[in-house]
Amino acid sequence: MAYDPDLADRIRALVGTERNLTEQRMFGGLAFLVNGNMSVAASGQGGLLVRLGPDEGDTVTEGEHVRPMVMRGRPMRGWWQVDAEALDAAGELERWVGRGLAYARSLPPKPARA
């Protein structure tokens, strides 16, 4: 499954004024990076992939539409998959994108690739 280009456009609308933002294809989706650190992505598995701080992950309620990201059969700590259905409710995409941006901003910038 390819990422949802409409979701990518919705994310772009929310991050459009973010400084040092880049887009990069990764994990079969389209990731949005701040200072080289991934914040969120329109996931190739559908929905949104969001990166949260290790401690903040404890505040996420795993449920029907939110679960830890699994890569090669292993859950990835700090990475969450949010189903597209959960992003249709008013303000939900903005909330998740805001959380991902906040964490990415808190990390040291990564050196630019040559």
C-alpha cells in the first residue's frame, strides 16, 4: 500500500510554517523531518506514523485506532501508528502532528547529508 497523498497534503498544511522542515520518502511513506529528525509521516501502511518521546509514549492510550509501530515483527518504542479513521475527527490530525513536531524540535539537529 502506498501512502495517502491527501493525508500528506493535510500534514503539509499543518507544518507549512515549520522552520528547517524537509520531506523524505521512508518506510514506504512520506516523512516530515525537522532539523533532520522525523516527526510524522503519511505511512505506507495507511494512516499516520508519529514519533513521540520515550516518556510521552506512556501517555498514549493504545486502542482500536492507535498502536505501537511494528517493524520486522518488533514494536518500535516511541513510534506510533494512528489509523486514518482516527484522523477524521476534528483536531485529531493537528494534535498528533503537533506532538510529533514538538518531539522532533527537542532533538539535536542532525548533520546534513552530502
